[in-house]
Amino acid sequence: MMNPSQPSYAPDDAAELPCAAGLLAATLTLMSSFAVPEPEVRVDAVTLRRLMARRIVANLFFLHQHPALPPGLRLVASRLHDRWQTLAPCEVTVMPADDESARLH
């Protein structure tokens, strides 16, 4: 018997949408890592935090749009998305070619 509160997806739809619970878990993990970054990463802390913030913003956007989430949780995701956008600037900083920190090792 189908549950009317759960959306039904065709097999093609299921392949296109990420699992809401998995996406939420991944976003919470990223938020925790943003708060306390791993000390042994190969990128500088500023770049790492900017990249994590951008992924968090993207995940919150998809959570806000996800049909499997209840409306209240989608509203929370929308509000968090707006707040996290200030932490994830979209502009790219270009480093001069002779800058030692711009070179890959």
C-alpha cells in the first residue's frame, strides 16, 4: 500500500535526486568540519573553509528543494542557505603567477 505522505518516484527520478537523509547527513558533517577543520589537509585553512562553505550552500539549496523533506525542514534549509551564503563568496581570487603560494607542489 502506498503512503500518501511520501512522494512516489519513477526509477528515473530516484536516480536524479540525492537521498534526502544522506544529503542532510553530509551537510551536517560539512558544517562540523567547517567549525573544526582537519589539521592535516593539504590546502590552506581559508581555502578549505571557503570550499566547504560553498558546498554547504549548495547542499542547503538542494535540501530546500527536496520533495522528500517536510515543509518545516525545507524552510529551515532555506533560512540556513541564506545565512551560509555570506560565508561562501562566489568571487574567485586570482593570484599573480610569481606568488609562491599560487604554485602547486
